[in-house]
Amino acid sequence: QVQLVESGGGLVQPGGSLRLSCVASGSIFSINVMGWYRQAPGKQRELVAAMPSGGITNYSDSVKGRFTISRDNVKNTVYLQMNSLKPEDTAVYYCNAQIVSTSRAIVNYWGQGTQVTVSS
């Protein structure tokens, strides 16, 4: 079994910064892709940023230049550094990972979500 546990959300003023973390644990052989999605009230879940193992990082146009995704492959952790936050960044942020288990099954996992609210 695999779990993704997020942390780092909260309330921040416009122009502020937050750093999200997501740790994957359990029966992990390797992790292909780790990334972040978000879902605002009344909207569909959307990709924020994704980081394949050894591949090209992908960002949503709405966060390019403001958000930075990074991975620590030893710790099975992905981070999202969010700078210059705007009210429209308010959403529940979900960690996502495509994980190869110790039985070599490839499964897509989601974290429980962490709320980010940008407001004065």
C-alpha cells in the first residue's frame, strides 16, 4: 500500500509565499512522475506542475515564473514553492504520483489535499 501525505497549506496575503510538501511512503519501487494539481470551488481539478523522473518539468501557464516544483528522490518527496501568490491561486492543492510498487504494478495515487487561501 502507498500513501501520499501533504503539508504546508494555509492562509497567506496576496504577494506572499507558501511551500507545499508531499511525502510518498509504503511499498514503493520507484516513482515515475510527481506533481501538483489544484481544484477551486466550482471548477475542475487542473494541473499545476509535474516533474517526471529525469524528464522535463511541466507548469501550467497561470503559474509559470511564480511556482517552482522540485523533488527529493531519496526522500520520495515533492515540493511546490509558491511565490507572488494571487487570490486566484486559492484552491485545494493535491499531490499526485505515478508509482511503481514493489510488485511492479504502476498505479496513480492522490494525496488528501491541502487548502491554500490567498486573501487580505
